[in-house]
Amino acid sequence: MEFAGFVHAAAAATLVAPSAWRWFSSNATANYALEPEGWRRIRGR
């Protein structure tokens, strides 16, 4: 399935069940978010 197919499937799922957006967005940024310790390391403190 091409990327456009995934986008269409996600759009259809959220139209059928509006609360489905939480499934698509949950943990979307959790793997990229820094905790306070990470920010301290970046800032060198």
C-alpha cells in the first residue's frame, strides 16, 4: 500500500470513528520528546 493509501485509510477511520485520531496520534512524538535530563545534557548543565 502506498503512502496515499495509508492517509486515506486514516482519514476514513477518523470519519467513521472520530475518536480514532487518538490511536493514530498516541505516542507519535513520545519517542522524540526529551525529558528534563536530555535537555540538561544538550545545554551542557
